[in-house]
Amino acid sequence: MLTAGCDIGALTTKAAVIRDGVILGCEVVRSRAKALQSATDVMDKLLGGLGIQYGHIDYCISTGYGRNLVPFAQRNMSEISCHARGAHWLAPSVRTVIDGGGQDCKAIRVDGQGKLSDFRMNTKCAAGTGKALELMARSLGVEVSELGPLSLQAKEPVIMNKPCCILMQIEVKRLVFEGRDRADIAAGANDMVAREIMHLVRDIGQENDIAVTGGVAKNVGLVRCLEKYLGVASVRFSVDTQLIGAIGAAVLAADRCWEAVADRSGDGATR
Amino acid sequence: MSAKAAIIDDSGPLAFEILPYTGFPQEAATAVMEKVLARAGAAHSKVARFLSTGFGGKAVPHSDGAVPDTVCLQRAVRKLNANVRTVINVGGHSFTVFHIDDTGGLGESAITDMCTAGMGMFLDVVSTALEISPDEMSGELSLSGKPLFIDNQCPIFAESEALSLINEGYDRCDVFAGVTSAVANKIAGLARRLGLKEEVAMVGGVAKNRLVKAILEKNLGIRFADLAGIDPQVVAAYGAALLAREGCSLDSQSLSSTAAERLHREGKP
């Protein structure tokens, strides 16, 4: 059985193809203006590389920001369900998924079957998101990707106390001018964002094991801060964490097929 | 977001200057002082006493002392209009409401310093995204007839919301008017929480925005007091100059601590 997942994000579009429980391939492209273009791009690239005809795919689920604009997908599902399913499929012990994106952040509870059971999402404030990291990195004069490695060299991390990302950025600027060590500032920035993310995790209730996914998972310093507050190490994935949504969509597509095979109706397993 | 300076002598104000900046407060302070001295035609050595205030007040080079902005505002407003009892101060990243009691002293105050909702920074982030200049912001543009409702309180989210409304084909004046009224409503909320005692004055850079003032007047059912025609953005600098003339630098330390004790700090809304 061959299934595909296509995750159309605001910044990048990801696709994954799985056959009988094995990942055949994954692909990431930069998102274009129209969701359909992005989806077509990523699927052409992935299927072309694998030498698979589109018609051979039994079921495709789209997810992400442009998920309802993909005509070749049989169904679309929320990225929250897909991240939950994907993380659980890759690491079945996962019960809590922290998914940190560019402008959103979610704490997701997964049950033993990989089904989404509850989630919390930031709705009012961008302080716990990649955007806050990006603004602070800009004030620090580094790329957002350097924030993690830089913060690991910190000796005395600064303590920031403004939970608004605009005010955080101003505070970083002030600290830079005061001549504080840049690694210490980077560590303080990661710590501040981690504390904001922890509000969501505490609200939903921490249940181990914990997976960190999305773009913020690439910041090793931030993940360490989260682990410090969580008191446990997070699950390590062998795949790029930004692909987990697409993989989850492909797994949900397979679930869907199995259901059809078992001739069970309703959408219980894929909700 | 900008540095302001005022020079006064015994006869009154000599010169005001406003300098928007994106760099560091220290550099902006030096630059704005040079400009205001040039405008007043005075040499730095002629300045008898020099106080600093505001977000970067402690960082100002050669200052004789840093005074909390609330104290400066209270001093200036008392001088400009003795009938004012409530001051609403909204700057780039300052947002305070405070009372002045009948003897002219500083009364209760409320501060929001954990979130940019309601601050000038909010307008700045969204106007940059919509490519609206500061002049347009306080001019005709913001007086659109039919402001759109903007849901988000975080400037980052409001920025995306405003951009998607524009992409959906809405007029940018209406979108920006929506953003402006969101800010005004946030200000009204804090003012109401502290309680309004008339007369009410509005100071700070956001007080230059006619739409914000109009919405606030309607929402709070008041007319803003006249402040003798002073630019609302330089009121704190003027207050610092008045305090400097009164020799406040000598006890600015004790002044800072009592004022700080009085400030009722508020958490994130």
C-alpha cells in the first residue's frame, strides 16, 4: 500500500511517501505564492526522485496552512493531528508533542494509539514562537540558526523578563549595547522563549515521553532549556523534525486505507 | 523609538527636538542634544543642569541624573494645565495612566510594560508592514470611514491579519483604521481600570494620532484637555527640563525610589 502526505506550510512545503510502514522518501521545498503550486512542486520532485507515478498512490492526505487547496489529496486534516500521528508513529512512547512553528506554538497530547486527544495553542501572543527567536537573533546580529549553538557557550545567561517578543527584541538590543556577552544573551533569549512554551505544556499537563517538533526543535539551546524545565530528555528523531507533519499525514492516509480494507466506516481512527 | 530633548531658560522653553532612532539610546541621546542645542543656539557648556528620563534615561551620557518619566510628565502637565487630574501617556513602548491630585502630586498609576498591545510600537509594526509612513499614520489615512475589526492583540499576529485583509482586497486605510481603533480601545481599557478624573490629558507620541484621540474621546465620553499647544511627544523632556531647573538632580535618587514605590505594576493582560 502506497500513501502520501503533503504538508503545505507558510514558509516550506513538505511531502512524504510511505509503503507498508516504511518511509520511501521525503522532500522539502520553499512555499510559493499559491498552495497548489507548492504542493505540485514538492510532489513532482519527490515522486520524480522515487520513480513513482502519481496514479500509484492509494491515498494522499494534505495538511498545513494550504491544506484545503490541494485537489489531488483525497482528504485534508489539521497539522495538529498530523504532528501527533507522525511523532507517535516514529516514537510510540511519545505522549506529549511540543510543536513550535514560526508564528505558532502548540502542546499536543497523544494517546497510546497516536490519536490526538487534546492540545493547547498560543492564540494571543507570539512570545513563544520562532518569530520571537528571529527578532532577537536579528538584534543580536546573528542568524536564527546560530542562536542554538551560540547559546551553548554561555557562562552566565542573562535573565529576561518581558514576555512580549517586541519588548524582548528591545531588551536584547539594550543588552548588546551594555556589552553583555553574546552567548549569554542568546542563552537568555532561548530561556525566555522556552518559559513561554512551558506555559502551554503545563496547561495541558506534562506526560512523558515528550517530542519537540517544528522549526524551533532545530534550536539545540532552546531544546535544552525546555528539557531543563521538563526535567526529562526529549525524544530524538532520526528524521528532520520539520517533516513530521508530512510523515504523519502519510501515516494517517495509510490508517485510512486499512480502515477501508477492514470495511469499517466512520472516521474514528483518523479524527 | 525616538529621542526627545527640551531646553528651557527662566523665561520658558527655548527649543524642542525629536529624533527617531533605531540604534542605541546613548547615541540617539547625544545626537538629539546636539540638534536641540543648535536649534536653541546654545553651547553645551551653557546648560546649567541636564536631566534624562524615559526608557533609555539611565544610559544618557553626561546626564546629571535620571528621573522616572511619570515624574517628568506630572511636572510638565501641571505646568501646562493645572486642571488636569488624569494623564494618559502612550509612547512607542511606554503605556501608563496616572492621576495628579489636587495639590499637584502624583496619585495612583497603572502601567502596562509586559505586552505591546496598546503601545505605539503596535502601530509601528503594522504600519511598516502596510508601508504607511508616520505622517500618513496621524493624518487623513487613519480617519477612514469604516475601520475593519482587527482581532489580534499581538503586533506580530495583527501584522499577518492586516496583510491578509489587504490580500483579500480590503482598502489599506480601512485596515489601518482598524488597527488604530484596536490600539485606542486597549488604551481606553487601562484608563477605565484606573478610573478617570477630569480633566484628562493625553501625552506621548501616540497622542499625535487624531483617530486614536477621537476614538478615546468617544469611548471615554470626555474631551481631552488642552496642553498649551505643546507637541505631546516632548512633554516628558519638557518636564525633565523643568525639574532640572528646580534643582531636582540633587535628590533624584530619593525621588526615583518613592516614585517607583508608587507605581502600581501590572502583569501581562
